[in-house]
Amino acid sequence: MKHTPGGPGVLAAAALVVLSALVPVLPAHAETTAGWADWDPLTGAAGDWSTAVRLPAGGFPAATVTSDSRGGVGVISGASTWLGAATPPGEAFGPSRGKQYLNLRPQADRPSSPSTTTYTFEHPTPAGGWALVLGDIDADRAVVTAHGPDGRPLTGAELGWQGGFNYCAVEGSPSCTGAPEDVPTWDPARRELAGNPAAVDTSGAAGWFRPTAPVSSLTVEFHQRSGFPVYQTWFASLARDVAGTVDLVDGAGAPQGVLPGATLTLIGPDDRELDTTTSDESGQYVFAGYTAAPGYRVELTDLPEPDDAHPFGLVPSGERTVDVDLRDTDALGVDLAARDVRPVAVSGTVLTDDGVPVPGVTVTLAPVGGGPPRTAVTSSLGEYLIDGVPWDTVAGAPQDHTFSLGDLPTGYVSATTPADVTVDVGQDEPSTGNDFVVRAPAAVSGRVAAGDDPVAGAVVTLTGPGTTLSTVTAADGTYVLDDVTPGEHTVRVTPPHGYHVAGPGERDVTVGTEDVTGVDLALAHPGAVGGTVTDDAGEPVRGATVTVTGPDGPVTVVTDAAGGYYAGDLASGEHTVTLGVPEGYTADLTERSVTVTAAGESLLEEHFAVVAVPPADPTPSPAPRPSTSPSDQPARTPQPSAGPDPTIGPADGSGTGADHLAATGATVASVALAAGILVALGVAVVRAVRCPRSGTAEHADGVADPHGLG
């Protein structure tokens, strides 16, 4: 799964060839561009990381990123690990060499402790034109979920699985070795991307997605299966251009030339204004580099002021808005037209009582007493203009006209209607300021938090009489549910992965004509405590016990081969972390105190250090005295021992010549002397004592003593 940094470079000429194949030559004012995301520096600490990611395509929202991954993570430059031009994402977006990606890990290196990483977009993404790539999915698995702006989870199909590949097994790969068949598999029902069946650490296994529905929040849960896993995350986008001409036409629509100075607005798939531009001297305009997705609109929003050539001003001719689809190609020839205003012109706006424009509303102006009505549709700015409004040409008298509104959004009601307009005989001055005020349905808003921390990506649902509305909380935990009909409603929250409701899981609200604010909901997240136990040389200590005692009682864990420990699912409150000092060690610090709040902190840097106790010098055993004969023979006094053999290694058994007896520690010389005395006395049977010839002594029961001591 890991590989050595560096490796052969990609020749600049070859890169240019690849890019030229990916980026076709387009007509003037049109360019298809692909690119990889930029990341802010990763900040925080183990268990509490944050960053932001920005894709280069125009109109694509930035995302706030939070993760409870363990340490050893970061934003990586892409200089030594990349997706080559021969990988499937590389073919679509170009190679990622030198482009940043995010390295993350599980919350702890055990299958039951996944990390959760949430991407909360500033506004919903377009329904296409971007990709997510997850790399090094081999001895691990990742669960990928996403929610749309209405809180609905995306299906496995809508996540847009493109397939698995191995970026180490293609031409132009980094300095790593991978097998083409070593790729992760995708289960759309479980939304799970799993590495090889044997959970073996390998290199280059990756998979990628191209979502086909708008996304408000995206979550990746990364689970260890074996080893010490790390995974990589790349984002990429494809951008295309919108271009066209603003024509000048007569009343019948016949071309009269082009129109410089017209203002055009590009509106995104979520009805958000993305950009404005002005037609040039040739009447042309361009919006360059927007995400390759459907659902855009170009609107002719403003026209030049009246002048000598156009004494009454200009008005859009035909449709003032054109739909645009950038999925497959640049949108060229998105043309609009304007014509001269015919007097008398009647204009105004349709706004809510909060001053918000209401687009798409039909304004009707009808002659009092009968006659054909005239209509116009409000722009994205809520503006309208009806021209050619006549006086009574039959009677040669002034004519009154009355206003009405149609096609109001559901729940909107008219609050103020302009007074009737009177057009006098011979009048050509326009009638302006004929403004409507409408009242939008009430909104319900609030915040979802765990303790003091906002919870992003939580689904909030409102239900009531004939109404069900859902949305997703923003990065700051706030939510707004618009267009709520009057009546009794219930607001409830669906917690994201790892959270649970803290207190009532829902709130009842009464909605009238005014907005309801402050409908806050509380969640909680279990906490975690972890760290390492190392010795005075900085080496991990395996098998040490650590006990975490809190409101739910004690939890005891044992350090792993890396010296790490982890205790999860901890309730809010004060916790004491106690180290059981392993045998053979001492420690100055054996207890820590930590606080877990409802935010569920992952406190993964609660480390302990121990010091090995030096082995004590063994005390020489006294030379054995010979047994007293039961006979009446006089006792013999043994000769002094010859002492330790200088060729024998140190008493700790580390030398190659250690030949100590397991039971007594006596030397061979002293045993031989005692045996000679016993033979001379004839009171005992001589026992053969076999001493091993290595630094490991053996007890009488045949069990090896690793220290070579008794």
C-alpha cells in the first residue's frame, strides 16, 4: 500500500501531447479545461482535523472538510504520488502529478474504529462535471455516502461509480509496483468500496466516482481491515465555456445588427447567480470555465439606456433566458436579442416584503372595460416591462389599465398591487415604479450542534399538514426550511454517522405568516482517548494495560505492536486515564485526566513514557558445604573454590560463554570440587551435571530461561 517517494518523471513533451489530446482546439471564446483541486493546509490534531478543498471549475462550491482521523496525515504535494495520464481519471482530467491530495487514516488502527470525514459544500454541487478519487484502498474499506440539498441520500447509482484501477500498474506511474488486477470493488447497495479479499497491503489500488446528482454533503468512513492503512483523496473538475451574441432586431424579429453594452447573467443549476458580463462591440459575450454540468441559464438582464438611436430604450425580444447544458460540449451560439421599446412602456418589480426578487412571475396589464391584455415575465431581478400599452384609440380617450399577478410560487400571496395605470392620448413617456409586494411563506430555521460544536451534514426534516420538507445543515450547523405553510409542524434531526440525539429528537413548532427562528436541535458524539506507550529509547511498548475510567465505568485496553492504545464510545464527562506500568519498567507519569464533551472529542495524544529498570547484579551464592556423613568418619573440610571462570560471560546471560546452573548459580569448578569430596568420602552417588554450552541455561524441568539465569 505504501511506496517509495520519487521515481521517473514524465517528459514535458509527452505531457503536452496528452494535454492536447484531452483539450481540443475550440472556436474563439471557447475552451475546455480540466483540473485538480487545491487544499488549504490541514489544521488541528489527531481526532480533530479540518481543511477546505476548492475545485478549479467556475461555479463549483468550495467545501469545508472535517475529520476525526488519527495522526500521521496531511495535505500532500503530489510530487511523488500521482494519478498518471494512463489512469481512467488521468484520461478524463489529465495527470495529477504535482497536484495536491489529502492523506487520511482511520480513527485508530483497528476495524472497529473508522474515521469519519465530512465534506460540506457552500452550496449544492452541479449534477456532474467533477470526480472523487479514493486511492490505496487495499487492506481497508471505505463507505461513501452523500446527501442532496433536500436531505435525500444519493443512491449508489447517483454516486456515479466509474470503476477500479491501479495507478502503479500503468505507464507513467509513480515509483511503485502494482498489479492491474489489484483493484477495489464497489457495492452500490452498501455504498462500500473494499480492497482485495485477502486484506493484503499492496500499492496503487484505487477507485473513482463522478456523481450525477447535486451534493450538499459527502462523507467517507474509512475502516481498517489489517495493517496500518492510509488512504488518499483527490478531487477534479471539468470546465466548459458559454458564448453567444446579442442581436438587435426589429419588431418582427428581423436582424438589424448587433448590440454592444448589453448585460448578461449566468445562473447556475441551483438558481444562484454565478457571473455577469457585457456584450462587446461585436455583440459577443463569453462565460469562461464553468463546471461541465446541465442546468445553467443565460439571461439578458439589462439593456443600454435610451439614446438617439433608441429613444424609448430597448427590451428583450422573444425569450430573455436561454437554457444551457455543458455536460458534453461547450455551449456556443447561445444568442439573445433585443428590440426597441414601443411606447407606452409600463415597468416595475415584484419583490417579497423582505426585498427578495421573485423571478418567473407573470405580470398582466388589462384595459379596464375590456380589450386584449398584455403580459411580461419577471427576470431574475424581479423586474418586468410591458410595452405598447395604448390609450383608447377607438374613442380617442385616455385608457385605464389594471394589474394582476399569475404563476406565483406555491404559498406566495400578493400583499400590495400597484394602482391602475392611465395612458393619455398621445403619451409616449414610460410609466415606471409599478411595484408589487408579495408575501412569501414563513421559514423555519435553527442550528444543530453537539455541545458547542456545529454539526454539518445533518438532515433536518419538517412535517406537517400536507408538508414534508428536508434540508442539510451547513458547515456552521445552521439550516433553513423555506416555504412552510401555516399550521402545526414537527422538526426532527437525523444524526450523521457516529452521532446520537441528545435529549428530545424533535421539536413541535407553530407556523403562521412570520418566520420561526431558533429551532435548535442537540446531538452528542461519543468521545475517544488514545495515545502511545513508549520506552526511554522511544520504542513502542507492547502489551501495556491502560484503563480509562469515566461516567460509564472503567474500560481497559492493551497496547498493540506500535505501542498504541485506543478507547472509544466514551460518554461525556470527566475521565481518568491510568497506565498499568509493565513489569521491568518504571514511569513518572501514570495517570492523566481528560474531559469529553457532547462534541465527542477524540483525544488521541494522551501518551505515556516508561523507563526500563536495569537488571540487578546477581549476588554470588555461597559454596555448597558437603553433607555430613552419618558414619563415624571425621568430616572433611572442602577446599576453597577456584572462583568464577574469567571466560564466562556477564551474569545477565548476554555473553556467549555463560554456563551457569539454573538452580544455584554455582560455577562448574565448585561443583567439581564438591563432587570430588563426596567421592572421597564414599557417602553419595556422584551425579553427572550437564551444563549447556550456549548463553541460555535450562532448568531441571527442561524449560529454557531466556536470560540464562536461574
